[in-house]
Amino acid sequence: MNKQLGLVAGVLLASSNCFAADSFQVETAVYRANELLASPVMLVEEKQPATISIGEGFSYEVKVTPQKENTAAVETSITLAGSYFTPSFIVEYGKQASFEIGENKVSILITKAKS
């Protein structure tokens, strides 16, 4: 009986690894007063925050959560020259989305990464 329980537990553990999370390529461009300040490209696992910092004036965190077939919810946290903002929105894969806050503009393009 213990052998059978061990076998079942092993099969369940092995099968749980088969359901790996999706990965996404996130291309971002950050502008201030129409000047490109940063353009990070990151590989992000679904529902896992990814962070990048450039110098002392820019930090960026992004989290991608798949929604329907061709869309994802995106949560961001951006610190730019002392300003902090946290826009969240829905994007369609492969289509650039952008938003503006004051003189700051951020564009983002998300594509599913190949497994």
C-alpha cells in the first residue's frame, strides 16, 4: 500500500511540472517630453513581477496575467525622475499600447514567448 501511495504521489508531482507558466516578451519605451529615456525588453513569466532599474532615476516593474485568448492584464510600477505611477490596463498580444501621464509617455508591446 505504501508503495502505491508513493507511486501516486510521484506521478502527481511529475505531472504538476507539465503545466508550466507562459512566458511573455515585454517591450517598453519610456519617454519624457518626447525624449526616449529607456527601452527595456524583458522576458516575463505569467503572474510574476519582473523589475529593471537604469541609473538612479528610472525603475520599472511589470506583471503580465493572461486573460482571454489574445489579451493580457498588465500591471506596472514606474519611478521616473522622482515621479511614481502605477498604471494597469488590458493589452492585445502583438499590438502596441501606450498611455501618457503629464509629460511622460509609455508604450508597451507584449508577445507570447515561444516555449
